[in-house]
Amino acid sequence: MKFRNRMLLCFTSLFTPLLLATNLFAQSRQVFADPLNARASSRISMSISDRADHILPGNRHPFARREFEAGAVSSTAQMQRMVLVLKSSAAQEIALDALLDAQRNPTSAYFHQWLSPEQFAEHFGASVEDVQRITNWLQSHGMQIDEVASSRRSITFSGSASQVEHAFATAIRRYKVNGAVHVANATDPRIPSALAPVVAGVLSLHDFPLKRMHSSIHSPVAQITYGTSHYVTPADLATIYNVNPLFTQGIDGSGQSVAVVGRSNINLSDVRAFRSKFSLPANDPQVIVNGSDPGTANFTELVEATLDVEYAGALARQSTVKLVASASTTASDGVFLAAQYAVNQNLAPIITMSYSECEAQLGSAGSAFINGLWKQAAAQGITVLVASGDSGAAGCDSTSSSVATHGLGVNGLCSTPYNLCVGGTQFNDTANPSQYWSSTNSSATSASALSYIPEVAWNETAYGLYAGGGGRSTTYSKPSWQSGPGVPADGKRDVPDISLASAGHDGYIILVGGQQYSVAGTSAASPTLAGLLALVVQSTGAWQGVAAPTLYSLASKQSSSGSGVFHDVISGNNSVPGVAGFSAGAGFDLATGLGSVDANALVTHWRDGQTSTVQPSLTVSASATSITMLPGSSQGISISTVGNSALNSAVVLNVSGLPAGMSATFTPSTIAAPGSGTTTLSLQASSTVQTGSYLVTITAAAGSLTKNVQFTLNVPSLTASASTTSLSLMRDASSSVMLTTDTSGGFNAAVTISVSGVPLGVTASTASVPSPGAGAVSITFTATSEATIGPATVTITASGGGLAATVPVTLAILTPRAQAAQPIGGSAPMYVNVGGN
């Protein structure tokens, strides 16, 4: 009977991942039939212990390094409005992908059937029960719950630094980088493993800010035209991008709204003065302060918010611009908090964001948060626009640097498949400016542009790393809709999608504090294009969701003698000193995307880009989000793929991110056409495998589609060291050695300390180090009067979690030193040997 039980246990352990994957596969097929069959169900199945044994990799800012450390943070320091990012189940994600496909398919019953945030929560959020369990856990550590998002995909909470350190098993430290002191977590945070199926990470535990995307401010500007510079006004943009025919049809943004997300308030008087000066109708923006009022004291932040608000309403001049202003905290950037508010309040059909953080610095939790938020926005019908960045192809470098040092990189806030990434161009007008600009400015609008002006890729690196952001994502695979002339067959999400003027040569005029300034950067292009898309929403009478598929469809039609919606930009590049970027060329390119737009053609022909063709789609999922393997062990994880009805390709699988000494095989190595099925990834760790925590990526490729799924692989290690390797011990005395244990790779267990090889007449104390296993303990050796004299090698062993580490210590047993006694009747001492020969 015992033998049969053991066999059953072995069978169950071996096939549980396969059974889970089979169940997921069945659910996936069901939700493809009707994506709204997906429901939020509880996934926290274990009791939540106080042991933080699950690492959240990629949740530490790259500048939180030892060389930048500047001391500890006060234990009572407050960390406000942290965001715990929640994730959907694999089946929910598959259903959500199917819904997004259906929402943009005119033949589907779900075409443009957008969800409310509450409906999104019902189908794709965490369950009410799981959210309650997580909030209870946070409160058990003293945290205050500020908000549970209406989508149930995030929880905002606050607490002290010591409470955060205890809850997430990390240290909160100060770091001095480029002269500024910041607060950040020193290591990746940890959570109880019971929460791992639902918690994706902590958005941030630091105050390193996102980058603003206005690259330069020229102040004050007394003249609209100065030398060879022709600063741009709203009426200039209406002429250059052919908006005026729409105005004559009454398409001016009436009844529409555009949400601007930022971390500064504005002065309403500036917007009123701007609109009055340039003959725009009086139309005050709405300012929504989310949390504490950030105020207007920070001038550069004030400029960013003012620029975005003034130009979001410059072309959609009758639309309502809604600024969401959220103050940044020690733990969260106000831009993220504002974006979260705008989406969860379903605030407007258009959202524009003019901030950047490259993918490498955004981290896993940041990427999960922004990707999930924009995906939610898409399901709700919101079109999200994000500036591509102002440091060219070197997205991780600051525009103020003279040479880029971080290599190629793109803005991780705009590289998701669920937003429109807006790049930069510059007017090619210097050879014959009178051809494009009047010698005088309009007395009513200050405009001087005569017509469309040819454009090149924005690049003004003579003044810094000033160029339009663009390149290949290292986080996202190429979405099915990103195809057409010029689109690289690289399997990667390529950005930008589209561009507008961004150069300082012909900068945008804004009014701030009663002064007139010229501002450049893709942060001007994004809100301007947001205004143009508000005209699309007015013209069609419907929210549009993800706009990029329609734009790429229109570009493909244009290449086949379709309507001329785009101005193809074929000259220039976004290279910067230190990084070779990408050149503009015919069709799509990584410097300017599809080019700029003719607004009248865009609005008039918008529906031409919404075809009924169902694009192939593929989803890949794993049966576990985290596994732990000891050196010399093996383990399997099931991988499932699901394709929609348009996919009919075999799926080839690959794995990357494994440590040295770890081998992997897929069985079967491919999933046969039409592309839905399961395979087992078998991992084998050698005895010398490199320890640590690794983010492993599974890539599934079917035809031109590639999709990724990631899981954390922990290879734990345990080491021990002694304060001395040689210890002298007298008879009838005690002496101690300090033993320090160190762990890595997700090790999380109590460590037992034992001593072997102790000579006769000597005893050694035992000790233990509580979970997670790193610490220091004292081992005391005590010798009796009969202890064997001489050296002996003892072995101190630290063991736990299936691992052991040993430290040899030489123990020298000595007799006590000779004791001096005064002889009777004399002054010379006599020596008496005590306790030995």
C-alpha cells in the first residue's frame, strides 16, 4: 500500500503542470468563442504566511546601486501612494486579447462595444475575494489602503519606510545620483508566495522621476518670427497639417474631450491668455487634482503641463481638455498616478502623456503596470498617445548629455501594443523659407505658414541629444497589425507609429506666467495629435480605442494608390553622439514611423482603415510564474499556446535568459498547425549551475507573429564565513567564533548551524538563523579540564533549504598559563604548573 501511495504521489507531481495546462487550454478555447465568458475568480489558494519568500524581479531602479548609497532612510519616513500591480490569469489575458481583436473587427458583435472600468473588473480583474485578502495582508503590516482601482488591477497604499521594509523584505535607502538625493529600495521586494498568482509587482518604491519630453525652452520670445526661426502657433499647425477644411465643416472638437496626465497644476490665466492671443474660442480646461495638489512651483513641470493643455485644445478648439494633476511622492511618480486615475475614471476618449522612461529603467513592475493600464484603456475605447522621447535612438540617456552611454533604447511608456507612440519631425524650410512662410504674421492669429512644409526626421544634436525617439522594443513582440511597407520583419514592436513637428528651430509658442516661450520636443507633438484624433472621434461619433491598427491599414492602402493620409518622411535620422540610430525612408521607418498626417484626409478616410479582416493572433502562457531549482536538480513547466481562427501556423518555441549550467528542451519542440497546444519545457541544472534569480523568457513564433511569456527562475545559494579560521581555547574556558550566513537566488529557509569534529572534552553550542536564512550567530566552544591538548580541525556546517555550506576552523586546546606564587621567606617567585604536563 505504501508503494502504491508513493507511485501515486510521483504520478501526481509529474503530471500536475500538464493537467493545469490542459485545463487552461480548455478555458482558452471557450473564451475565444465568447471572450466575455471570462470571469474574475479567486487564485489565492494558500494561507498567506508572514514569510516573504517570492521575489518580484525587476522591481529595483537601476540607479539604486551601492556606489550611489548615501545612507539609511528614517524608519518613520512616509511612503505615500505606492501602487501594488495586480495581474489577470492566463485565461483572462487570452480572453482579453480575443475581445480587443473583436472590438476592432466591423463584422464582430463586439465591434466598438467598449467596457466600463467596472465591467473590465468583472471579466479581467482580480476577484473581490483576492483583493480583500491582499488588502488584509497590507493592513496587517500597518499599511493604509488609499484606493482599490475600479478595474481591480491595482491597489494604492501608504505606509512608513519600516513598514515597507518589513512587508516586502527589502531595505529603503538613500542614493545620490548626479548630485540629487533619491529614495529607493535596495533589493527586489518579496511577497508571500501565496500572493504570487495575483500580484505582478510594486510599481515603484523610489522617487526617481520620469523624464519630461519638452527638450528645450526658449524664453522669453518677443516675436513669432525671429531670424530663420518661425515659431509655430495653432493657426500655423492648422495650415501645415490641413485642418482648416475640417473647421469649415464644423469638425472642431465639439462635444469631445482630451485628458492630459501630469504632475503639475497650471495657471488658468495662462491658458486664457494663450487662447485669446491666438484667436481660439474661450474654452477653459478642467483641472482635476488627484490626491495632493502638486502646485505650480516647479517651473519646468509647469511648462510641461501648460504646453500639453494649450496644444491638446489648439486644433480640437471646442473640445474640453481635462488635466489630471497628481503630485509625486517618495514612492510613486505623479504621472503614473494621474494616468491610473484617467483610465479608471473613463475620463475621456483620448489620453495624452508627454513623459518617458526607457524600457531598461522602467523595470518589470513598471512595464506590467503601463502595459496593463493601456490594455485596459483599449478595452474601454480610449485612445492613448505617448511621446516617443527626445534623445533619439538613445532612449535611456538624458537630452542634456553630450554623448549617449546607455546604447539603444526606446520609451517603455509608448512601446506597448495598446498605445500610439508619437515621434518628432522638423520642417525642411531653411533653403527657401519664403516658399513656406509669409514675411508677416496675421494680426488675428499670429500665423505665417503658407502651406504644408516638407519634413525630415527631427535631429538637433548640435545642442545636445535632441532627436526624435525611435527604435525596437526589447520588451514587446510585434503586434499583428504592425505591418506594411517599410515595417521591419524583426518580430519586435517598432516605434514611433507617427510623428509631428517637434524641433526647436520652429518651436511651439506657449504662454506661461504672462510670458511667451518657444518649446520643442515630442511632448508638443503628442497633445497636438491628440487634438486631431478628437476630431476623428467627433466625425465618426464613436470612441476608437487603439488607433494604430487603423493608421497602419490606411498606410498600406496609401501605398496601393489609396488616399494620401500621410506625409512620408524619407530624409534624416535619429542618431545621436555615441549611438547610431535609424534613418528615415520610404514607408514606415524607426525614425518617424508612418510620417506625419494630412488631418483632413485622416478624418475623411478614417473608416477606410477599419477593415473586417481578422488578423492572426497568438497567446502563450506558462503553468507557473516562478520556480526554484537546486544545483543538480531537474524540473518541468508546461507551456500552452492558443491561436485564433486566422492563425494556421506551427509554433516554434525558444527559451532565453537561463543561467550558465542550465539546459532546456521542449517536448514537443514545436506545436503543430494551426498553432494551439501544449509543450513541456524540461530544465536540468548542473551541479555547477550559476546561482541567482533570473527572468526567463519563452518565445513562441508562428509565421510573422512572436509572443513571449516570462517566469522567474530561482537557483538559490547558501554560503557561510567565520570571523576567524583559527581559535585558541584554554581548558576550563570558553571562546566564540561568529558565523555569518549569506543567501541569494531566492533562498528562503531557516538555516541550522551544527559543528562536527570537536575533540574530546570540548562542546560546541548549536544555533539557527531564521528564514530567509541570512544573518550572523555566535558559536561557543567550551573546554573541560580534561580536554585533549593540541590542535584539531572542526567543521561548522550551515544547512537549510536543501543546501549546505561548511567552514573549517582550527581549534587549539591549550593549558592555562603558569600561575605565579610567592615562596615563603623569599622574593623570587616560584611557578606551579596547573592542570597538565
